[in-house]
Amino acid sequence: MTVEFLHIVLKITYPIANFVFDALYRVFNGPTKPLPAIDNKILLMSATELAEKIRKQQIKCKDVMRAYVKRSQLVNPYINAVTDSRYVDALQDAIAVDRFLESGEKTEDQIAEKTPLLGVPFTCKEVLGIKGILFLRFIILFSCCRTRFGYWSLGIFLVTSMGPKATRFFTNSL
């Protein structure tokens, strides 16, 4: 009975609260502004399409990264999504990917099998620990720090999804 009652209350109050908060947002911030139009066709390609074109060297990873960095910098004032960035490092990584592909060290098939999204840009939430990037550690405490290693998020994911065995392994490893 209480679950059904709660469901009914939420069904009624949620739309009202949503309307009120939207109205307050518009009063204090004004109407939302549309994002600038996408002016680069690279930004409209899927991740798999980008990965394939990068592997086949039909498009430079550096050009892809530049397009995404430019777009990120262009829309961030509108959506406030970036808490920390590594644009310079990302461009250097993209150049390294281009050099690796030009070297012919691995075949296109080997790259597709082992690193299928090589060179494709991505973003992640600040709760993931990536080397040199700010992240929220121990969310309950809301403490921010920079990681020295890029493995915190993997360890936390494995500990929470695998139970006691993973907890013992990661506790002893760290």
C-alpha cells in the first residue's frame, strides 16, 4: 500500500516540481540559448566510422581531435560540461597515433581486433580516475584530487561489481 501511495504522490508532484524549477531557472538565467551549429562533418560521424577511417588513414587522428577540442571549447560556455581538460595532451596523443599508424608496426586488422577505437576521442565523468585529471574521490566526502595512476575507476568498478574477492585483491594491490 505504501509503495503504491508513494508512486501516486511522485507521479503528481514530479511534473509540478519540474515546471517550478524550469520556471525559476528561466527567471534567473533567462531563456536558454541554442548551441552553435556543427560546422565540421567529422563531428557527425559515429565512433566506429571514425575508428575505421583513422585505421585506414583516410583521416588523421590529429584532425579528428582538433575538431572535437574546438567543439568542446565552443559549447562548454553553454552547457558547462567540462570540469577539467587535457586538450594539449590529447592532441599530442593524436599525433602519436598518427605516427604509429604511419609506421606500419601493426596491420589494420590487428589494430581493429586489439584496439578497435584507437584514436577516437571520448569524454568521461569526473568520478573516473584518469591520470592528471581532477576527479571526485570517495563521493561521500566530496574530495577532489588528481590521480597519479589511471586505475582507480577500474578498481572501484571491479570492487563494486565483483564483491569480496575483488575487494581483497585491490586492497592488497593498492
